[in-house]
Amino acid sequence: MRKWVILLTLMPNTGLALAGDPSGIETLRHNPGLPVDYIWVLVCAFLVMFMQAGFAMLEAGFCRSKNVANLIAKNLIDYVLASLVFFVFGYALMVGNDWKGILGRSGWMMLGDAYDVGKYLQLFWMTVFCGTAATIVSGAVAERLKFGAYLLYTLIVSSLIYPICGHWIWGGGWLAKLPFEVGAVDFAGSGVVHALGGLVGLAGAYVLGPRYGKYRNGAPQAIPGHSLALAGLGVFILWFGWFGFNAGSTYTAQHLRISVIAVNTNLAAAAGGLSALLACLFKTRRWDVGLGLNGVISGLVAITAPCAWVEGWASVLIGAVAGVLMYQSVRWLEERGIDDPVGAVSVHGICGLWGILSVGIFADGTYGLYSCDPPFVKGLLYGGGFGQLISQSVYAVVLFIWALGTGLLMFKLMDRAFGIRVNPEVEIKGLDVSEHHISAYPEFSTKGIL
């Protein structure tokens, strides 16, 4: 049993009725204190939804001005389509009645017993997470993917790839029931959301190939983004929204552990930003602002899985390792011909996997599986043995295979069917004018600029 299954069965704590309660009257009668929890979850969900603006600003800032409108359009369509298809298909596949531990199969379009105030709260929370997973890929495939292909990608990820994987870990699926004394856990989504998005992005970047002008005589060339100001704004919006992302995953305001979660989230972000800056300084003798910004996000991604289960010192270490991992991964991928304009693969994919593993090492055994009650999550350093670490390792390997495998299959089939990359003339001119017949900065001409 894991996150949503536990919440749906512990009715005295959550008020999520097993039979539909569309008015909320019976739910409130059962637990008069629930409005506080509902408000808490909704406010946190609003913060997570606002993170879409952060992703849009970050990606726009790290890319060239001639592609900004295209990036904004992709971030818009991410959330638009994710909201609709997750309502129709995704919710049912993710937390519907379990079928052999693989997927859910009830609650389509929130009909029947799913027409319930508690389940609608659950739907909204998971929808904003789905939108986050989908939008991560946008940065990895920026400046060269056809908008129509991106529409189809978003539909597939939001309706199939994300919810099925989510069921395995959050819907009571097979990863949550591994036979190593304990199952795999992921408090707020280092794996289900971030690593999945980053690894699907890796598949897209690989199939697309590098941008025109990225490599000269086999050597990678810098293609600077047009606005560090926008990128910086995006990072601070994301940092702010992440407090809702992680602390809201308690699903209740009555767990005072939210203070620990908030501090751990903040510490990991700070440590990730500092370690990335120092790693770059050590290697290049310069303070790279862009890498520092990505270091902050790397720390946030890594702490998302263990945020409720570790002490402050561990969150600093987890974030610091994430910043260095991100820096090394960016260089390693670039040297091997993978062009990721915003570093999404390294930030979300690699650091998301690290976040999964860190639970099995640093979990301190003072907080349970999404509740204050046992069984508590305990890692190797706190006498928990190897069981949790083994389960987390299996989870990381399975997620890597699932996300990268389905991503490669999806992008390759789409490419064979209709071609997913714009032609060189369109890429040089910019996707804003070619795909959308508009410029994000009409006062300035991009003619002749690569």
C-alpha cells in the first residue's frame, strides 16, 4: 500500500469516502476538521500549477529570442492537454482499481464513485503533477521540434506513460510491494515526475539530434540563451512553488512534519546552487550563473523523494551531490552529441534518480509512509539495512528503462510517420515566425541570426 491507497482507506484522517460523495456533506460530517486539509492541499496545488510559469521563464531565458513564443506555446499546451487527458484517462490508470499491480482501471472521466469531493481533490493534485512531468521535456527538445509533434507527445505522456508509472509507486502497484521487506517509496516525485520527464526528454533529444550550429568539427559550441534575467526569474518561481510541491504531499495540514519538509527543500536547493557554482569554478575558473541556476533546480529535484524522511544535514548533502552530478552530466552528454538546451536531462533525469536512491541511504526512521504512523521509512545509515536501498535501486532501474524505452519508441515512431524535426531553414529563421507566425520580440529583427 502506498500514498493514494493509504489516503483513500484512512477515512478518519482524510475523509476520502470509498463511495461517491459529490456534495461533501457526508465527508464533512465524518470529519469536521477536513476543510483545513482541503484548503492546504488546494493552496499547495495552486503553487505547483504556478510552477508552469517558472518552467516557461526558465526555458525562454535559456533559449534564443527567435524561439521564445514557441516555448511559451509548448508550456501552455502542456498544462492544457494534461488537464484534459488526465481527467479522462490518467486518473483511472494511476489510482483506479488495481489490475495485477500494473495499472488502474476505474474512475474514467471521474464517473460513478469517482464523483466525490475527496477524489476530485486528489485529481486536481495529481493533474498539476502530470503537467509538471510533461513540461520538463520541452526544454530538452527546444528549438527544433515541430509543434504538432509536441502536441502528440504531450497526449501520450499525460495519458499513458506518466499515469502507468505513477500507479506502480503511488497507486499500490508492484513497485510499492517489492519483496525486500519494504517497497519502493517516493514522497513527492523525484522519480515519478522528474526523472521520468528528464529521461523522456533524453529520448527526444537523441532522436532529434543537436541543433544547427551546436557542433563544429565535432566539438560542442556554446549557444547562449537570450536572457539570464528571465531564467533567474523562472528559477525563483520554481523554488517558491516547490514548497507547495513537497510540503503539500503530506495531503494534510495536520502533520507538523511540513516544517521539516520545507526546511529540507530550501537547504537542498541552496546546496545544489552552491555546489554547481563551485564545481564550475574549479573546472573553468569562472562563476557560471546559468549552471548555478540549474544547480538550484537540481537540488530541488533530488530532495523531492526524501524530503519528509531525512534530517537537515542530509538534505544539504543530497542537494550538494545533485549540483555536482548535474554539472558533470551536462558536460558528459554534450561530449556525446546530446544537445539539451536547458539541461533538463541532467537536472531532472539524473538528479531525479539520485533522489530516489538517497531515500535508501539517508531516511532517518522518524516519519512513516505519508503519515505519522509506522511503518517508518529507514535507510542504511540509520540501521534500516539494505532492504529500502535495494527497493529504491530497483525503482530507479525500472524507471530508467520505462521512461527511456517508451520515450525512444514514441519519438522514433513519430519521426518515421511524419518527421518530428523542423527543416534547417525553419530552424535558422526561428520557430516563432515559422510555426506561429509571430515574434516574441517584434521590435527586434532576428533576420540572419543563428
